[in-house]
Amino acid sequence: MTPIISISGLEKSYASGFRALDTVSLDIERGEIFALLGPNGAGKTTLISIVCGIVNASGGTVSVDGHDIVRDYRAARSMIGLVPQELHTDAFESVRATVAFSRGLFGRPPNPAFVEKLLRDLSLWDKRDTKIKELSGGMKRRVMIAKALSHEPQILFLDEPTAGVDVELRRDMWELVGRLRDSGVTIILTTHYIEEAEEMADRVGVISRGKLILVESKNELMKKLGRKELTLNLVEPLTALPAELSDWQLEIEDGGRQLRYRFDARAERTGIPSLLARMRDLGIGFTDLNTSQSSLEDIFVSLVSERDAA
């Protein structure tokens, strides 16, 4: 299947010499949720801004459903909805008028029924005649989402969409994202709330210092890079790790009352049976044990740290 967005060798440099993007290549598949993760200043917003036609690239190409974003800007941009980080909208217009006007900007015919459904989905219908300036920050964020969806785009960019918003909006928004994906809309999001990417995304891209350092299916990423931890709650606290346990990478925690062992779950031998046998021989008893998998956040921090150290 042809990707709905194809990015090839994308670069962005500024007169100061700062290189915001360094030969980024990426294909986004139709109908997927793609999460772009990276620390502040990594290039996430620059990448989105170029695809949406807000910033000019220094090199490389981008096509949206076969439309080059430079040569065929109008066709490419009409397919995209963007929810930016910053709140920019006409403070003196009503909610309904703002969303309806945004729809018209893309040449879509008036559709009061669609606008009403959109406002209801975002819990804005009761505020439909309220001026934007009178809304709370969370409500303004909802309006930005409604504006982005007003022309029924096939692609939706969400740039840090839930940063600083209330829990209710976050829940409503992810429910809406799920419904949009079910209807065939392709969604690309950047987020600092990595648990959202872990829950929602089909694929994950990690960007650091302008370079795309990894693109992977979320599940495959967890399989390849995720490590497991075994935690043992001890009967008697340890003041030091016995020399007989030095073959295992163990850490003493919680004042000596816990032992933590990190291991690769994919390895042929995890070392757990021999560890438990050695502890039994040494008379080190435990009351409980549990294992946990590395989270996407653990993996993300590890990848960026490795990149920065290189």
C-alpha cells in the first residue's frame, strides 16, 4: 500500500548554522496512529511544520497522498488538519462561528449538522455561542481540535495536544482519536506523555538532535528493547551483597529488604533458576517476587541517552 505521507531526505537549517532536521526520511501508512517522540528541541515541531506547509525545508521532499507539498500545496494541505501546541484563534468570535469559518477556509461547503456533531463530540456544544476569549484554557484547546477537524481531513497532526490540559479533555480527546482512526483518519502525534503513545500508537519514531534514530512498531520495539526486572522481597534485610551472588547483576534496594535483578527476557538463559537456587543455598529467603517489563518511557530515555553519548 502506498504511504499517505512520504518524507525523503528532509533537512532544515537556519542562518545561524543550527540544523533542526538532518536528512529525515519517513513513510506514514494510511490509517495508522504514529507517535513521534523526542526531547524538547529535537525537531518534532519543525518536522510537522514543514509537512503542514508552515515552514520551508532546506532540502528533501514531502508528498501527501502523492501531492508534493511545494508544487501542489493546496491539494496537499487540504488533506491535513493540524492542532498546534500554541493556542491561536480569534478571541472575539463565537465557538461555532470559528469552527464554521475554518471549514470555509478550505473550500468546504457549509454543513451545520457536521459542525454540531463535531462540537458535541468535543463537549463544546453548550459553549457554541460563547466567545473564545471567555473560555478556559482546556476549552480553547477543544476549539483548536474542532478547527483542525472542521474540513474533514484525512490526516490529523497533534503537536503536544494534551500538554497542560485537564484529565477530562485528555480522556475525551483520546476517545475521539480512537473514533477517527476507526473511520480511516491517519493520526500523527508528538507527546511528552509517553504512556499515551504506549497505549494508542501503532508505530513509534524517536527523534533526537534533528535525526530520526528509530522507527519501529510499538510492539516490536517493546520486544526488541524491553527488558524485564525481577524484584525479590527478602525475609531478612541484607547489609551487603554476598560475593556468591556476584555473577548476577543485582541491586539492593529499600534498605536491604529488596533485591532487583534486570534480565533480557529473550535470552536463552535468564539466570533466574540458578539465582534462586544460589539464594536458597545461602539461606537468603524471600516472601514475594514479581517481574515487570520495561515501559516505552524507559526505552525512549535509553535510546536518547545512547544517542547523546555517541
